[in-house]
Amino acid sequence: MKSLAHCIILALLAALAPAAEVQPNIVVFLVDDMGVMDTSLPFLTDAAGRPQRYPLNDFYRTPHMVRLAERGIRFNQFCAMSVCSPTRLSLLTGQNAARHRTTNWIDPAQNNRGPQGPPDWNWQGLAPGAVALPRILQQAGYRTIHVGKGHLGPRGSPGADPLQLGFDVNTGGGSMGQPGSYYGAENYAGSRAATHAVPGLEKYHGSAVFLTEALTREAKSHVAAAVQAGKPFFLHFAHYAVHAPFQSDPRFAAAYRDSGKPAAAQAFATLVEGMDQSLGDILDQLDALGIAQQTLVFFLGDNGSDAPLGHEHAVACAAPLRGRKGSHYEGGMRVPFIAAWARPDASLPWQQRLPIAAGAIQSQQAAVYDLFPTILHLVGASPPPGHLEDGARLDRLLTGQPDPSRGETFLMHYPHAPHRSNYFTSYREGAWKVVYHYLPTAVSQNSPYQLFHLAEDPFEQRDLAASQPAELRRLMQGLIAKLEQQGALYPVGPDGRTPLRPQLPPE
């Protein structure tokens, strides 16, 4: 037997030993259909790199996005897929949509590949046992929390249930891509109760609590429970806002009543402000719980804007960017992105390990799948061997410095229809961007190619495909190589089988 003195010595040594370092908490605050212009915080910059305001920045009110950006860094060249389900799977897998093959939004009830879309695209979304960020973090000791929109698989599939993807908690997530209603009085279902009722919010049914607020209350409750249990947490807070239906949040309606905008545009603005208030409420709670200094927050949209701006809707909902959700232009795939420690303190170990420049703007290109390797590296976790990633860590970019080790490329592959743009692939390499149209469209009747130089023409007004043949060919070679590298599927010909592969322009 050990002597009493020996036991006392062991106890003293244990007490004097340094405590195990607490893992950082991670919040991914994902907003549905929020483009880079749907905010009062300017993301676009002038030639000198300074924030430049445009009229839409003066219409919206997002003070808590401003607050978060002051604590961290925003990116003005951050890209997502042009529709939602592909982005959501990319975030959770670290893969481009061309690789994971969920290249369209998932219709919960039927395979919506389009008349000439690839027959074997990944309509089922994430499969049982698939590599997914929440499952890896769960295995690393995290409490994994999903609140809000899922849209990761069709009705009845494993991907439709966040609990089967590695989340310990799911409130609100299912197969549908939009709520039946934002109103508690309509049970967050409206007339579409059978297919679009938001699950897990029954306690609010019949109340005056707006959906955005109900989800915020639930997220706060789950975070508090994780802290009480002494567990680091991963909160995947995926708001249904600001997606249609464009129903007015009564908490903010008065601010837009005299704006001169159509009723739907006013309602959309209240959805934006309600989402921003939710962000503020989460930041306040992190402070109140005393965990803000060890909590990393990523804020982003899942695709370009779909703001209902009346007669301006078709051309100006992301103005001055061209295009919108579902489009091959930048307005379809450029989204807001902010990264910040919820309470900056450069003396703390985690913030020293991943320093983030306060109040900075990063102009180097990045994309949604970059979050996967960034988060896993920070917490010391890894995906299983053999898992292919397209993302690259954001560590150096978060300091506000350029990262020459990263390739500035982004591939957006949409072999489907119908949407704002059909059957296309776009490929960015630095300032250059090429678009290949697999079938004739209104913009490509005489040529399947479009070519833009975004540094000189950020709003894509001058098609250089005819005047810059050497650059066109070089970009198309890069586009084709990237598609092949990622194992992309292609639209098919009228026979329903023959792939329509992209072709190089003649020399």
C-alpha cells in the first residue's frame, strides 16, 4: 500500500501540474441566400483597397456584422456555389461540388437534375458514414450542435437528418430548403405544413415569436448546455433567413416603411436585420458566459443574393455586381465572409495560434470549402486517410497578409437546369474568369465561351472571349483540367447518355 505521505505528494503534484488546454469553441453562422451586397457593411473596395459603399449598403441595417468585422477580418473575394445544397456539403466536407457531385439544390421529393443534367449526380447528398466536419469534431470531444436549415439530403435520406451526420443536437434541420412560414402563429409551416414545417420548434407554435428569434433562442440554450457540461462546442447555426418566403419581421418593419421600396423588398430587409440581431444575440451570450475569448466565429452566406427588389430584381439585387443566386456571374457566387475571435485578446494561446487581423479586409480569393481544413487544423483533428480535400487553410489570410502558397482558383460547376443560368461551368484564376456554356443560351448563341478580367472589369460588362484568344484557351485548359481532377459529371446529350464535355476553342 502507498503511504499517506506518498498519496499527499501525488495529490500536490497533480494540483501543481498545468491544466489541460481548453479547446476553442467554433461557431459557423451561415445565412441562406445572403449575397455580398445584402448588408450595411461594405465588402467591395475601390482601387486603393478601401471599403466602398453602394446604394444597397445604405438600404440594409446590419450593425452586428459591422461589430464582428471590427473584431476580425472580412473577405471581398469569398466564393460559394451559386445554389445552396452544394455549398452546404462543401462546407461540411472540404470538397468542391464538382467532387462531391451534389451540384444542384436538392428537391426533397424528386430528382431535379434537369432535362439534360447528369443522371447519376449526387441527389442523395451525404451518405451514412460519409466524412463530415461535425462527425470529426464529435470524435475529437466536441458537442456538435445544428440549429436551422439542413437541406443536405432529400426526404427520408440519411443526409436529411443532421443527427446522422455527426451532430449531437438538431433543432430545425430537415430536407426542405425553405420554411413554410416565418410566423409562430402559423407554426412555421403555413399552408405547406406537410412538407415545409420547421421541426423541433413546437413550443413556439401559436406564438408571436418570429422564426429567426425562435432559432436564436434554441441556439443559445444549446450553447449554454454545452458550457455547463464543460464541453467545447461546434455550433452550426444555419438560418433559414433570408430565403423566401419574404415575410416581414415585425420587430424591424418600421425602419423600412418609408424607404420607397416594394413591400417584398422591405420584408427582405427585415429578414436581413433580424438575422443580424441574431448574430448580436449570440455574441452577447458568448460574452455573458465568459467564453468569447476562446470562441472563433465564421460568418458567411451560402450563395448570391435573391433580394426581391421589384423592377430592379432581375439586374440589380447584387448591384453593382452582375447576376444573382443561380447565375454564372459574380452576383451568383460572391458571398459575405467574416472571421473573428468573438472577443479578441492576443495574449491568449488560441488567438496566438490563429491570429486574426482586426478591422482588416482580405482581397485574396478564398472559398467555402476552406473552412473544413482551417477548423480541423486549429483543433488538432484530421479527416480519415484517403479523404480528398479541395480546401486550403485560411490561417495566413486571416492575418490580413497574402498567402502565395494558395492557388487563386475557384471552380463553379452547374450541369443542371432550370435556374438563372443553365448548364455551365465557371472558372476563376486570379483576376481572370472564364465561363463555358454546354448548351446555347441567350448570352452564348454564337459562342459557348465568356471571358472576363475582374480586376479591370469587376462587374463583368466586357466579354473578352473574342479579343483575347490566348487567355481564353489558357483558362479553358485550366477549367477542363480542374473538372477532370475532381471527377466531375457533365450534362448529357439528347440521347440522355452521352456526356457533353467542355471543348477547347480552336487555335
